[in-house]
Amino acid sequence: MNKPYSQTGMTLAELLITLAVAAILIVGSTTALPRFIQEGRMVTEVNHFTTALALARSTAIMQDHRVVLCPSRDRSSCGNSQDWSSGWLLFASDDRNRDPAEPVLQAGELMGTGIALHVGNQRRHIVYQPDGSSGGTNASFTFCDRRHHARPRVICLSNSGRSRLSRRTCGGQPVRCP
């Protein structure tokens, strides 16, 4: 008995359609993938810094003591610059300088690949008071992607010590990254 003819393989038309769909998917993923990865890095960095601000404020209130957040390259002392992209340091202190006896509450690492942190108002220290306020001027922390894959984000810090996340400047203007 003869079996009915069965087809194995693909026709040329099916193969071409499959290759076209695969090519579209590959091209689409290669253009969107860097943006997706950098957005994830940006969110991570912003969340780390927002957590540090919240920890500083809550520690100042709970311990009834001043808590300092400052830029730091070595994770043990405050730097004398406004470059927060290289890392930061969080500690309880009576002044703005960390003494060796004062424990580090948290230390931030170098920002992720291609991410820069710009601080407005030339703030070199954020000092939280025992009432939770962060005296001085309001501060803005702008996170920018140097390659422009991820959208910039801004953390606005008020004198009351509360922070909020924004996609615009603290004054409501569009963010312009250098």
C-alpha cells in the first residue's frame, strides 16, 4: 500500500517570511536593548540615592543627631568637590567632616556606566538635623545618561528634608543634561 505523500521541510516563501520576521526582531532588539539596559541602570542609581536620602533623614530623627551625606571618592571621608558621581558617604556627625571614630552608615559606589550625577546649588554636603530637616537651600540631584539612551531624572530635596522624584527640574522646567 502506498502512503499519501507527506511534506517535510519548508517552501521558499515560508523560509523568506521566517527570515524577514527574524531580521525585524533582531534589528528591533539591537536598537532598543541599549536603551532598555541603560534605563534599568538609571533607575537603580536613582533608587540607591533616594534610599540614602531617606536613611539619612530617618537616622537623624531616630538618633536625635545630625547626619551628613557628602560626595566621597574613597568611601571614608568627604571630598572637597561637587562630584557626587564618584560615590558618596553617609555618617552621623556633629560637623560636616567624618572623624575616624564616627561609623559610616552607608557608602555609595561609583555611578553606573555612562551615568553622571549633577548637583544644583553647589551643595557639597547635605546635613540632616535631628528634626529631619536638611537646612540650607533646596537641592536638586540630576541623573543624566552621557550617551543619551536613558531619560534624565531629578531628585528634588526640600529644606524640610523630604525628597521627590521628577522628570523635570525642581522648578518645573525640562531637564537639560550637559
